[in-house]
Amino acid sequence: MRRFGQHAVLKDDMIETYTALHAAVWPEVLEVIHACNLVNYSIYRSGRELFAYFEYVGSDYEADMRRMEQSEVMQRWWTHTKPCFLHHDRQEYYMDWNEIFHLA
Amino acid sequence: MRRFGQHAVLKDDMIETYTALHAAVWPEVLEVIHACNLVNYSIYRSGRELFAYFEYVGSDYEADMRRMEQSEVMQRWWTHTKPCFLHHDRQEYYMDWNEIFHLA
């Protein structure tokens, strides 16, 4: 199992939109996330800053992430979420941070 | 089970110290953390920013946190970690962020 911690920043005027989207994520998005072997997925927010924590339980993370990117459902979902991010011209909205400590 | 996501900021000149401390956390500190019912505890870092994720599996979080604060081991450990934080005059170094999404 691999763990990930990722940070992102929202546009100030899109905080409510992003929060509302995540209070009612489409069931088919949740299905794709699980199909791509991501579990225990949480997103935290303070102001316009976001931090996501999730666990990967598959055997090929890069291949599963490519599958997720190619998923029609996710591409449709991202048309709603991507405009919320401050760095909307960047390829990756959530950036990996380094794990400096872990206790099971 | 309750999940927590918390953010903190280090002093620029204490980033290496804090990282080194967490690469070799004292075994007795790990024991106290488990005794206080915290599990799956990760800390992520980018620059001087930290984000901690952990899960609480006990039945009285506030009481367990008070026990942790009163632990002699933790008080000794914190004499090393507390000077690393930017807001060293603040009572809490790690601040809770709000969970806006969770998928088991």
C-alpha cells in the first residue's frame, strides 16, 4: 500500500463551488476512484487551501492514474472542478508533498 | 473512527531539524501515540509547511489528548519540536482543517 498527501489552491471565488461539488460527488466518480485502486480518500480545506490524503492499494499506480485520466466520467467531472483551481494552466492541480513521518 | 487533518508552519531555519527529528522519532513517543489511540499517522512536508493526517480509534478524543499532553515523554519530545514551529507562542502548533470529502 502507498500513501499520498497532496496540496492544491482554489480561486477565492470558487471555494464554495468546489466545496459544494465535494459534498455531493457523483456516484460514478466514486466508482472510478475505487476501480483505480484508491481508498481512504479525504480532502481537507482551510480558506482557499486544500490537502488530500489517500491510499493506493493496486500494483501499478502510474497505469491506474492514466486509466483515471482517460475515464470519460472523470473528464466530465473535471470540467466542473478544474476551473476552481488557482493554477488552472498547470497540468497537475494537486501537488505531492513528501512524507516525513509515518506510524501505522 | 475519527479522521483528522492538521496544518502547521515551520521556521525556515528549523526545517532540517524537524525533518531529522521525525526521521528518527523516539520509540517511547510512538508508544504514547498508540496508547492514546492514534493510528495511521502521517506527516507531509513541502518547504516550511506541514500537513498531518491521523485516525483516532478510541472513545474519548479530548481525554486521550489531555493524557498525551500530560505525558512526561511527550513533554520532553516537545522541548525539541516546539522551537521548530513558526508560531511558537501559539498554544496549538498544528491547526485542524475541515474535511470536505471522504471516500472509504
